[in-house]
Amino acid sequence: MQNYVYILECKDGTLYTGWTNHLEKRIEAHNLGKGAKYTKGRGPVKLVYSECYATKEEALRREYAIKQMSRKEKAALITPPPQRSTLTPDDKHSRP
């Protein structure tokens, strides 16, 4: 069974981190007001990040580590790095 650590963005812009072994079902529960107490009045929520682990223990350790992060650190985790250009300096000036 796979175990997931996830970050949700709540309607009020706050972030919630949790773990589950059934990601889609858990997000649905959060949106129905049956998830965590924190998300109950903050729905709808949107999944913005997740990681998959083989064991519950690994997922719980990672969940704890993420919960210790600042909002800025979580934002960096959520936001993918910008894609690098594959153009060489000569390509910028050449025309087809």
C-alpha cells in the first residue's frame, strides 16, 4: 500500500499538511468537511503538492518535517523550479 504526504491550499490561502494511504478519498473527505478539524471551515481545498512513500512511518516522518517548515520553505517546495532554456547564445539571434 502506498502512503502519501500532501499539502492542501485552503480557500483562505492557508496551507494544510497531512498524510494518507488513499489520496483522492482523503481530499474528498476534506472537501466534504469530514477531514481534519483545521480544514473543516476552510474548504474547498485544493491539492498543491504530494509525495509517495512505501511505508506509513516514512510518510509520517516527512509530514512532520514539512510541518516544521516555514511558509516560505513550503512555497519553495510547492513551486516547481523554472525551466531552463536550451537555446545557445547563437540561437537567440538566428532566424529560421
